[in-house]
Amino acid sequence: MKKIFLFSMFIAILYSTPIFAKTGDIIDFEGYTLENVKMTSKEIFSANKITMINIWGSWCHYCVEELDDLAELHKKLQAKGCGIVGLEVEGDSNESTYAQAKKLLQEKGVTYPNVIIPDESSEFIKNVQAFPTTFFVDSDGQILTDPIIGAAVDEYEPTINNLLGKKK
């Protein structure tokens, strides 16, 4: 009986604890680019009608695999007043790791900003449990859709086009 009660409590906690931010929430963060320039979410989001937030890490095969496509998508999105920001999550946060990530982004032709967010500054990042995870926000940082979990490049542009249609 005690085991069933404990299991029930675990399930109740698991399903009552939000794993991801939800539609309508505001994403707010500050961090540093891989070039050590301080950036805030407000700066990034206010420059675009819609911003795609791609949470990734250089240790994640699927994250790295989609970088080429994201670099191409970024070029298309700029013409529509939309942007991409990568939120870089590394298990081993040191200069060597960031130098490797920076080199990887250069090799893949990525020109959109990539920001490192200190663990203690964002509850949003702490709750992300799958990589890559992608969110779409408006110019105020309000989440517009459910997150896309995994590398799903084919879904990104149609999602943006749909969101832009709603903004008219």
C-alpha cells in the first residue's frame, strides 16, 4: 500500500510540475554571446515580428545536424522581419567548450546570435529537458506556440508563415 501511495504522489508531482513554458508565457533572459557580448531577450525580440528560439548544445547530435538548415532559414526569415536566436546549453561551461561551439557555428555558417544563459538566471532554461527545443515568440517575448521538440526543420518555416498570417 505504501509503495502505491508513493508512486501516486510521484505521478501527481510529475504531472503538476510544468516541464516547459507554455503558450502565453513571457520569456525573459539575459546572457552573453559566444563573443562575450551581453544580450537581453528584450533586445533580440524587439528587433523582430517573430523570433524563433532554438535551444541547443554542441554535444547534441540532432542539434548540430540542423545547424546548416537553420543558417539557411535565417536568411529567409530576415526578409520577413523574423529572426532566430540560439540558446547555447553546455554541460561543461568553460572557455574551451565555448570556443568549440563558436568554431562549430562558424563552420556551419550560422550568423544569427547564440546566447549563453547562466543556469541561475533562467527558470525557463532549467525546465527544458529535451534538445533541441524550439519556441516561437512575438516582439514582447510572449510564447506563441507549443514547443517543437527535436530537430524539425520542416516545421519551422510553415509555423512562422502561419504566425505572420495571424499578425496581419
